[in-house]
Amino acid sequence: MENWNTLTPEEEYVIAQKGTERAFTGEYWNFKGDGIFVCRRCNTPLYDTGDKFDSGCGWPSFDDELPGAITRHVDSSFGMRRVEICCANCGGHLGHVFEGERMTAKNTRHCVNSLSIRFMKRPE
């Protein structure tokens, strides 16, 4: 915890309190770039931009994570049964993962809050 980044109140709400930003408002929902996304709280690499795709949902979507970067937990909040995804290093809430939607060949969509991640340009 001592090496974690200082978060804004909005980031704290999403990452620590399992909140959700409004669709189509985050800085990365329509972002294109070459690099990786890291956890905003602890800087752990989570996603490669090669796995990012436009799902039309209004949040950044990925069809895969970096090996060992994500943990999954059953989320029964709001009367739904979903799979929450968290940073494997710090436990910070990222969003939810959905399977079986047939949006990509991997048939998986990680629906991630922009406030949970930060883009890092790939070194040249």
C-alpha cells in the first residue's frame, strides 16, 4: 500500500469501492494507441492494446488480459450474477468480464472502467 498511487475521489470510488463510471465518459472508451494499460492504483501491467476492441458498450473492452494480471470473483450485487475483475496485485476493482457474446474470436469481453487503468506508450 505504501507504493500505491494517490487516487482522486472518483478513482477511489471506482477502484476501492467497486463503483462504475458512466458509459461513454471515460478517457479510454474510444482510445486508440500502441502500448499497455496498467492498474491506476499500483501500476501493474494489465492489458495490451492489441487485445482492445470496440464493443460499443461505452467502456474500454479487451478480449484478453496479460498472464496473471487479473483475478475473477463472483459479483451478486444489484440482483445480478456477474464476474468481477480485479488487479491481481492490489485487488483494485477494474470492472466485469462477460463471455459468450461472440464479439471476438476469443468470445470474451473485459468491460473496464477508464478510471481503473492508465495507458503507457510502448517503448520504441
